[in-house]
Amino acid sequence: MVSRYVPHPALLSPFHIPKYNVYAKPDALEAATSTLSLDAQKRAQKDAQKKAAKAEAAEQKQLATLASSKVYVKRIERNKRKYVTAVSGLEAFGLDLKKVAKDFGKKFATGSSVTKLPNGGEEIVVQGDVSDEIEEFLTDTYKQIPEDNIELIEDKKKKSAGHG
């Protein structure tokens, strides 16, 4: 408790006496602090309820985003018969992309790396056409990804109009 200087009532001018009776009298001060502590307790209880409701809402929101998040497995043609497979959307499930890329490289015996996307996200690029195997590997290895949330996309490289 902070101590503060309170002048003796005999030293106060007639102008200050009503204020002294409200704020500085020992019994008035005690009454104010006792109600304050009750108010503080009520406020703390309300704050705790609000925080619990906020945490529950955040958890529900996270579950909803996980349910709506998709993992896209894209097969991209590099040259005539050369392909790379790009996997994006894994970060929504809390996976470490570097670790997953290393697992892909070991499983499929190919080069695998994490690359940054122009929109700010990251994707894993695996050399070779392993899109079907990646889908199976993801569902078997990482149980937090539902099988329904994995989408296969085939992407053809645009042919230049100059050849004809």
C-alpha cells in the first residue's frame, strides 16, 4: 500500500473540509478500498472468463482452419519427359518443411528442397514425378493430415508460341 501525506483536519481550510471527509478520512478510505477490492475481484473474475472464452474461440478457429486447409501436390512438367513435384500447404498442419523435404528425399531417393513462393509461402519441390507416392506417404507418415485434404494437381508447362 502506498502511504500518502494527509494533513490533520484542523489544518485544513473550510474549502477543503468536504473533500477531506470524502477522500482522506480513515474510515472513508477503508470503505473505498474494501469496495475496490471487491470490484477488482469481480473484474478479475470477468477477465478470467473472457480469457477462457477467447482461448476456446481461438482453439475452435484453429480446428476450423485445419479442417479447411488443403495440401496441394502439383506435378509440373520441366522438359519433354522431366517432371518436378511441388507440395504446398503443409505449414498449416504445423509441420517443419525442411524435415519433411528431407524425408521426401530419403523416401524417393531424389533431390528435395524448400523453396519460397512469390506470395510469401513456402513449398517443397521434389525432383521427379512422384505425386501419387507423395500422397500415400503423407497419409501414412503424417497422421495430422486428413486424406481428404490432399489435392493432386497436374500442371502442364506452357509451350512457347514461337515453335510451330
